[in-house]
Amino acid sequence: MAASQVRSNWRTFLGFVLLSGLGWLCDMLSFTALVRLAGMSPFGANVISSYVGVTFVWFTAVGTLFRHDGNGSAGGARHGGRYLLIYWCYQFLSIMAYSQLLHLAATTLAAGAGSVAGHSAIIAKLLVTPVNLVTNFLFMKVLTRAIRAS
């Protein structure tokens, strides 16, 4: 792989990290509110809050990082809805898996550490986020390649 391609991939990844960070802030704020204020379980709160974040990332990253039309509708009006639906379906599976992992981690943390028990859901969210970020980036990269090919 040429050095310019490696630099381009790193720039795209770092841009994705930045936009995902903003999406994650939306996610984390809504997650915290749902857990702390609404009393939801970590699993349920993560499902709802994750869609807030991933939808933000889709509409910002597709047009700016992956070089599709600037309105975030990957592939324009002809393909936008179809690929957004594919992205949301992937995210549903991803969110279910990471929510289960988050719930398991939160339960384990709460059972084993009395001092962090009140914050176990938040700590668990912080632990699973980096792995989720990488898998989301890889999926979006594959999906946007498919968009370009269509």
C-alpha cells in the first residue's frame, strides 16, 4: 500500500474518531440521563442512546469523511435510504451485542466493587466503547465502498 494511501486511511480514521466522539457525547449524555434520571437498565438505555449517536455519525461522516454527497445521504437520493437502512440494521445487531456485553460488565463491576457500584453502568460503557468504535469504522468503510460501486 502506498504511503499516501496509508496517510489517507489514517486521516479518515482520525476524522471518524472525532465525529464518533461527538456522537458518543450525544450517546453518553442520553445514556446517563436514561440510567440516572429515568431508572432504565443499562441494556435498554444503551439501545436507545446508541441510536442517537450512530445516526449523528452517519449523517456527518458519510458526506465529509467517506466523500459522498454532502447531505449525508450516501449515494444521493437514489441510494441514500437503502444504505441508511443497511447501516441501521447493522447497528441494531451491533447495539444488541454491545448492550449485552455492557450489561454483563456493569453487573460484574457492581458485584465486585462496592465503591464503583453506583457508577458500574457508566464504567462499563467506557470499557466497551473503544471496541465498538473500531467495528463501526470498519463497517462504515465497507458499506461506503459498496455505495461507490453501485
